[in-house]
Amino acid sequence: NAGVTQTPKFQVLKTGQSMTLQCAQDMNHNSMYWYRQDPGMGLRLIYYSASEGTTDKGEVPNGYNVSRLNKREFSLRLESAAPSQTSVYFCASRTPIGTLGDTQYFGPGTRLTVL
Amino acid sequence: DQQVKQNSPSLSVQEGRISILNCDYTNSMFDYFLWYKKYPAEGPTFLISISSIKDKNEDGRFTVFLNKSAKHLSLHIVPSQPGDSAVYFCAASARSGNQFYFGTGTSLTVIP
């Protein structure tokens, strides 16, 4: 049982390049999330998907797009990377909302550097 | 505006003693609270949660206390162990909502 997987683990981009961060979960969860973590800022929500076919903006969506490809996969795309997007990106999936033990499971993260 | 705040960026505790990590929130709609633990180069992992219908929840060495009137929760670790050294994030949500709101984290160091 892999849980939440993310690829790649590390990436270096030049300003203006594009890339897609991949995320997959094998827990049959409906809800999936993308966060970024920056020093002193905690985890900030970029986008989330409450169910297959739906996506919504979080706290810091500018410069990003997402695709909920199917129930398992939720990708994050940077169309034109900027140095301000240098961060560690975490994908998460969530147990059914409101149930006992409701929580999010996180992937290992992607460390992105934009030069 | 930060709805969940952890005002102590770091905390050092001797092995065997109690660690107390604090968290404050501003949104009165929050009714579900969680603590996550994060080691370097790994994703956060769930530690313990509490619903607003309770004021305490215990799981082994970890206890979370909730003071709704003060909009404050705390995580107690007793006894603290070196393996507890990590960053701890507090999170909150409205149970009917889709989002968790995270604090900025407290880095705990347990000194052997």
C-alpha cells in the first residue's frame, strides 16, 4: 500500500520553463490537495479537488493550474515558473470528510528550485 | 490573514520531560483540530485529532487539549523522547468544509 506518491522528488527549473508535478493515491479518497511549504509560512493550500471532475482554488493559486485526471491522480502545473515558486510541494488526499479519524495523508514532497 | 497560529517557532526539551506545543485559532467555525508531525525530507504525518465536542483526547504519550472559549489548543508529549524531534503543525477545519488550515509549525528538539 503506497499511500500518496509524488514525482519528481527534486526539480530545478529556469525562469519561464514549465513543468507538471504528479500525484497519485491508492486509498480511494475523493478529496485531494496541493500545498506549498515555505520557511516560516507553514503549509499553504494551492488548489484542491473535492471529487473527480472538480477543482477549487486555495489560498495561493496564482501561477498554478491543476488537473484531476481521475480519482487516483491530481497534477499541478506551473506554466511559466518564477523564482517565487521555489518551494517544497506536498500533495495530500483526505479520508471521507466528517468521519471518525478524518485526516489527510501526505506524499513525500517535491523540492522545486526556480533559478 | 492567518487563521491558525503557532507563535513558538521552536522548543527545546530534555528527554523524559514534558513537551507542550501551543496553537491558537481565530475562526469560531472551526470544530475539528489536528496535529501533524513532520521529519525533514518527508511529508507530514497525522498524530492526533480532537473534535470540538471534547476538551481532551489522549493517545499514548500524546494528549491534545482544547479550550474553545480561548480558541486555544495544546499538544502535550510525556515523556519526550529524542525521536519526537520534528516540526509539529497544528491544523483546523470546519467538519463540513473541504479545507484544513495549518499553522506555521513548531520545531521541537528533544535533548538526550
